[in-house]
Amino acid sequence: MRPDQMRSLSQTLILSNDPANPNKLFRTALSAFNDRDFSGAFTAWSLLAEQNNPDVQNNLGLLYARGLGVTTNYKQAVNWFKSASFSGHALAQNNLGIMNYRGFGTERSYELAHMWLNISASNGNELGGSFRDIVAKKMSSADISKAQSMAR
């Protein structure tokens, strides 16, 4: 990014960071993301993250998980996915399940993966159900029962 573009983005972020209108800053971040300006998206979403917006938290998790605009950091990704997941964000629950399945940023746990994917599916995310079924093939019936109990 050229210095003049960076100044322009910084000015846009400052002008967009209106506490009365957080959607404007979210749209600025989304626009930056769509323009492949991942650092700009990260900066803008970071300003919104502490307002407990699960969409923002999930998006930050994705940036950290994929190393977009920031250094890849699976632990940070898991933390953001957890924050969004506890707010009922189905896609974040799916992402957290996958992180547990792969052991990225957390200890590998098929039970936790199954639990989060099951919760994601019950919240309307079809991928959660598909991934849950993949995880279940690696689990005993007792472990599946335990994961199902944990999801309740």
C-alpha cells in the first residue's frame, strides 16, 4: 500500500469510527477486505472488536487463522472464534469446531470439535452438520454421546 493510500485509509477509519454508527466502520472494514486490503480490514475490525460484535470477532478470527493482514496466530484465532461462538454465531462455532478438529491454536479434541460443529448445525449452519459427520467417523460411539451431551 502506498503512503498516500495508507493516510487515506487512516483518515477514513478515523472518520468512520463514530460510536453512534459502528455499522459505518464495519462497512469500511468490509470494503477494505473485499479490496484485499487485509491490514486495513484488521485495523478497522480491531476498533470494533471489543464492542462484542460476533461478526467482527469471527472476521478477526479468520484474519488470524489465515494470516491475512496479520501474522498467522491460531491461538488468537481460537480466542476470537470463542468470543463469537459464545454469542451464538453459527459460522464462528463452525470455525472453532474445525480448529479443535485440527488442533490449531488449541489441543486437538474430536469431542470439542463435534460439540461445536453440532451447535453450529443446530444454529442453522449446514456446513457444521457436514463437518460434524466427518469428525464423528473418527470417534467412538461413547465419545459421540459425550460430545452430544456437552452440546446441550
